[in-house]
Amino acid sequence: MQDPLEFEQPIKDVEKKIEDLKKFSEQMDVDLSGSIDELRKQLDVLKREIYNKLTPWQRVQLARNPGRPDTMDMIGTFVEKFQELHGDRFFGDDPAIICGTGVIGGHKVMFIGQRKGKNTKERLRCNFGSPHPEGYRKALRKMKLAEKFHLPVVCLINTPGAYPGIGAEERGQAHAIAENIFEMSRLRTPVMCLVIGEGGSGGALGIGVGDRLGIMENAYFSVISPEGCAAILWKSSDKAPRAAEVLKLTPKDLIALGIFDDIVPEPLGGAHTNPSAAMETIKQYIVKTLDELKAVPIDQLVERRYQKYRHIGMFIEEQQARVGAVPGKAQGDVVLPTPGEIAAAEMGEGQAVEEEEDVKQGKDE
């Protein structure tokens, strides 16, 4: 059993007290049900206080919990008639990405997921969830196959990042990821992506372009790991908690930034505390999303997908400068103007130019 995280220790302390009282009650044949019930109430309150106020770094720690249900758990639980497909026809078969056809809630799909492995042997074989170029090329070949047979594509993302080793770079890691992003943006079949744990850098983007992007409540999605960011900015990985805050990698931040569409809830304490309930929620989300996407004409779907990614990260800096500071905001806050404010600012500038022209004409006359 995994040791509790630092912020989870108070919960484990109360759980231990409950277990000790139950054992004592059985050994001494004493009725302590009242005390045990009281401790259980305290435990429930404590869990809600802790897990409803998680910091970004604490959420990253939960996302990395090895007990969380992973891609292989989900395949075994709710993907029926799964048939794995191997190889990229160029170099080899990367076990860090698994591809195959299957049925989810009556929908025939092409299933693509990243896997880390359950034990040391599997983790070494899967490179701890960091795919090589052949993994991304394999995924793209299967996506193209899905397009040919009009199968929706379901991608499960869970990687700390693509493998950055020399061999991967020699075999075209950056090109493989870039090609996947390009091809997925115009794939003529519904594509949905769900981050179930870590969504790290280009490793996540390589299978992370879709019509609908979802993320688990205790997962994260970021351009770099908090430790990597801290090492670059502050020259120390000890600043990872601070980096997790500034990276805006939590589900709520990603929704607010317009990058993700949905947050999939987890059991209190994280998906690892009740894997079966978490996977049932994931299955329902996938089925509901596929129902919605398959109802949209393919031309409209592809255009909407393109526009979605076209507008991510757009900032109207020139108009923001014209509007100026917003009253009531502390200095240093970044405030983007609303379309109404931008229009008002441009209209005011236009009126000022017209008035200046009128004054000049009056002087000439």
C-alpha cells in the first residue's frame, strides 16, 4: 500500500484510530460503536475540508498516484471486444501507447491510450509512460484507419511527456508529434480526448487534439512538469509547488482559459480511492460525448475543431492597451478587455480623430 501524501496524513491518522477502536472492541467485547460513528463523521468532514481545497501541487501529486485506474484498467472494464493493433510499419511497436478497436456503450471506436505499467517490469517496458516516435506514428496510422472505416477515436492521455532521449530524437520525435497534431486537426471522424492522470507537454499533445477535451478532476495538463519549470525559472526543483501555481495546470484553470471543455468528477479523495466508481463515471462521459459528436455533420465537426484550436491563446494586446487599467484591480493583474470595452475604446478613438479634424477645418476657414 502506498504511503499517504503529506496533506493526507491527518486523514490516515483518523482512519487508524477507527481501526484501533474496532480491534479493541472485538478483542475486549466492548461496544464502542458510538465512538466509532463519531470518528467516522469527523473523518468525512476532514476529507471534505482537505480534498475540496487542494493546491495545484497537491492535485499534481494525486494525478501521479500509481493506484489511479489507468488505460489498461479501463480497457479491461468497459471496452468490449477489444482487439489490439500493433506497430508503425517503420521501426517497431511502442508499448507506451496502446491502440485497438473495441465497443464502448454500443459505440464501435478506435481506442488509443498511453500506459505507464503496473509494476517495475511493465514500467520499464512502457518507459514509464513516455512514448517514443514509433508510438505516435502507430497512433496516427490507427487514427487514419478509423477515419477510413468511420470509427470515432477515443484518446486517453496519461504521460509525463514524450521520451527525450537521443534515440527518440534521432528517429524524429518532434516531427512525429507535430505530424499527429496536424493530422488530428483535420481527421474526418469524431475525436475525443480525456486526460486521466498526467498531461505532460508534447507527449500529451501527440494524441490530444480533438473535438471534445475532457480532464479528470484530479488530473493536470501542462507545457512542462512543475519540477522542470522550477528547475528552469528558480534553478531548483524544490520550487515545484510554486511552479504548479503559475503554470495554471489544474482543470478549473484549463476550463477558464478555454483549453478544455469538461471536468470529469472523481470520488472524494481521488480516483484511486474507488476505481470502479471512477471508471463508471468515465464510461458514462465517453458514451455521452460520442452520442453528441456523432450527431454533428462531419464537415461542421472538422470546422469547429479547427476553429477551437485556432482561437486558443488569442490575446488582443493592442486593444487592451487602449482600454487601459480596469478600476478596482490590483497592479500587476492581467485583465483582458471584453468585446464591448474594445469596441467602446475604438469608437472613442475614432470620435477623437473626427473632432480633431473638425477643429482644424474651423481654423482654416
